[in-house]
Amino acid sequence: MVRPALRSRSPRRVAKRTPSGKSKVFYEKRGSYVANCSVCGKPLGGVPKDLKEVRRGSKSRKRPERPYAGTICPTCLALAYKIAIRSA
Ligand SMILES: [Zn+2]
């Protein structure tokens, strides 16, 4: 049996497949947010949804190691680079 705090229904239960291929139930806090691209508004990848991890995790865990990561999506960044290079 899981620990008492997880027996409550307040954490969300999410079934996920682990890298080994087994299906496992993960417990997530409800009311998480999604970081969006500031240009097109699409949800950003590689940015944790858990606010606790955003506050406490190491810098490399919070966003990808790329210029403007966590702010602009890779598609918009590629477009911005193209425009900048062609106008120079
Ligand atoms: Zn974008």
C-alpha cells in the first residue's frame, strides 16, 4: 500500500509507462500550470509542470539548455534566427 498522504484523492493519479515498459501509477499535484511560448503561445517542452520542481530543481532541470529556452519554442527561435541573419 502507498503511503498515507497518497491514499487521499487530492493528488491526481496518472498512469504512465516507465522506461522498462511497465505501467505505473504516478501521483501529481492538481492545479499545475503549463509554460507557453511567448510568441506563438504553444506549450513548451522540457519545462516541468510541477511548481515545486520549478522552485527547487537545478537550473538544467527547469528548462532545456538552449538560448531562450523556457521562453520561446524552438520553431519560433529558428524563425527569429532566420529573420535576424537575413536582415543583417
Ligand atoms: Zn513559439
